[in-house]
Amino acid sequence: MTQYDLTKTAGAVLAALLVIVGMKTFIEIRMSSHGHGKAVLGYALPDPSATGGAAKAAAAPAAAAFSVAQVAEALPKANADNGKDLFKKCATCHTVDKGGKTLSGPNLFGLVGRPKGSVAGFGYSEAIKGKGGAWTYEDLAQFVHNPKGFAPGNKMSFAGLPAVGDVADLLAYLRTLADSPAPLPGK
């Protein structure tokens, strides 16, 4: 047997294996739920009632509902430096420099008191454009807490800040981003 015959034989064996493995893989993909939306990602968590967790869950106090009034009360004492740290999450999409460019979100300099959906060159969603009026502390508190709840259909992917103190701190920081800060609510 020559080198040429050995090469042909090895090529034929490898080609046969490729066909067999390829057909097996193709059949498995077609017969499984790949690409049909039936696959379930992740895993199911254990049922707390089966482990006695239901009693613990019932004993825990219910989470307090978000209150814009609580944010308004906390705002005069809010920590703008903490708000600046919280804003780091926002900095990937928003700039805060006066005259700064828009990224995937509009520039936020002078936001409080500015008409909603008014930064030139940014493509706002109809949900934000339809809100009308200027950004008040109350509107911003609701929006920062739950963007999709405040303006269903808006483009912002941020889920929101659940804590009243964090919302107040972020609003205190946003208040500093203006030539003349907007007066606090009730002042």
C-alpha cells in the first residue's frame, strides 16, 4: 500500500465519521426544542411552602409601597455625593456636562425643569414625548424608581431604584447639574 492509498483510506474514514456525527447532530437538533421557543432557560427554585418557608414569608412584613411624598421629604437632606456614586450606573448611557453629547440616552445637564423629550438630536420614545410638561422632582422620582411604570413603552433599559433614599440622593445629584438649581418641592 502506498502513501497515496493510505491518505485516501484515512480521508474516506474521516468523511464517513463526519457524515455519521453530522447526521446524528442534525437529527437531534431537529427533534429537540431548539429554535421553537419551547426551551426553558434557568432552573426552577424550590417551593418555599415545601420547606416551611411559607410561615417565614408570612411572618415577614410586606414591603412598603414607593411614595413620592417620602422622596420629597428626604430630598432636602439627601446626599448628592451618594447620588453621584449611584449615577455611575447611568453614566454608560447619559452624559452630564453642560452641552455634552447624547449617548444612548440624552444629556442630563439642567434636567430638572427642562421640558420632557427636548434634547435636540435625541430620538425620544413616544411614551416620553407624550408625557408633556417639564421634568419635576415628582416626575423624576417616579421615573427613576420605575421607568417602565412611569412611561410604559419608553426605551430606557434601566430597571429603576427601589429605595426612597437612593432616589432622593440621585435627584439631589441631578439638582447640582444646572447653572441655577431648581427649587426643592414645597420651597
